[in-house]
Amino acid sequence: MKRLLIVAHAPSSNTRTLRDAVARGAGHEDVENVAVTVMAPLEAGPDDVLACDAIILGTTENLGYMSGALKDFFDRSYYPCLEKTQGLPFAFYIRAGHDGTGTHRAIESITTGLRWRQVCDPVLCRGEYQAAFEARCEELGLYVAASLDAGLI
């Protein structure tokens, strides 16, 4: 059984809906050999990353940057994972009230340092909340879990 970790900051009902959509996609009935764990960034840590086979990150855009909670997760996990998780498949989504570019750049900078392997384009949910964001997040979860299940990542 492969392990997919979803670490998502979800401080509002809309961001919880997006996190749940990612988890719903990852837990699709056609994905048979992937166990999905969903954690808040302040609860997740290096042991969780070391135990997973792929990770999906979710964050809000806060002042043009990732959430403080996701940054805290990276701060606590970076060095314990640095030499042990190179090549870890990952994907991410951003709930951005503005353009999300600073958040996108920050996540890519940290994951490049970790030498993780981005397996698909990020999902950027920009501007006013739209129900279409949920479908895009669900597709992200399904894509990563199905790829992991099939041995493609």
C-alpha cells in the first residue's frame, strides 16, 4: 500500500471545502492501493513526510506568501527530510485572493531545495471563490493518487 500525505492549511469553510475535494479525489474508488492521510500543517512533521510516498500541499495566500502554518511545517521538516526525501513526488494548490505568484514562488523555492519532484502544475484558485475550484482540487487529488497507484510517480 502506497501512502499519500495531504498537508493543507484550511482556516475557512471555503479552504476546508478545497482540502476535502483534494482528499475526495485522492480517495476515489478506482484508486485501490493508496492510503490517504490528511493533516493540518501544524500537526504534520518530518516523520509524516518520511513515511509517505507522495505529498500534496495546500495553502492560502497570506500577504503574498504561503500561510504561516505551512511555512512552520517546512521549517520543522526541511533539515530532517533534506537528505532522505530527494525525489519525493509532490503537487500543490493555492487559494489566492490575489494572484498567488509570491506563494507559488516560495513553495517552489523550498521544494527545489528539498529536491522534491513536482508531478503536475499547481492548481491556483485565484480571485473570488468559485465552485469550479472544487473540481480542480478534486482532479488534483485523483491525478496524484491514481499516478501513485499505477506506479507512474
